[in-house]
Amino acid sequence: MRGAGDALKRDRERVLFGAWATERFAREEKLRGFPHYAKSMLAQEKRTRQTPRELLATFEAIRASGVPMTIRRVG
């Protein structure tokens, strides 16, 4: 689970990427096919799992923002 701050960061990055891509295409004299652009613009990011400490910090941040929850260790 990612926090609201991470979601806002991703949204901001999407908007900036959209603006950058729009300007890039506006400067092209002749557009090439989609596969040419897909390689450089749609690179897949590596997704890693959160560690238990990161998960705990995420849930504690959610609880600190006012969401009522009980956090307890389970074996």
C-alpha cells in the first residue's frame, strides 16, 4: 500500500511527462511510428516490495493523518 503522498507524486510525474511529451512531439518535423517512441518513453520501472519497516511507516503515517486503525504485530 502506498501513501497518499506517493500517489500525488506519481500524478505530478504523469502531468509533467505529458507536458514534456507534448512539447517533444510539437518540435518534430515528421512523426515516426509509435514503436520508435515507445522504447524511450514507456520504459518499465522496476517495482520492489516494501520492507516490513516501510509498511509499518506507511500505516503509521496513515494513522497519524487521522484514519482510525489499530496496528499490531502478528506472528
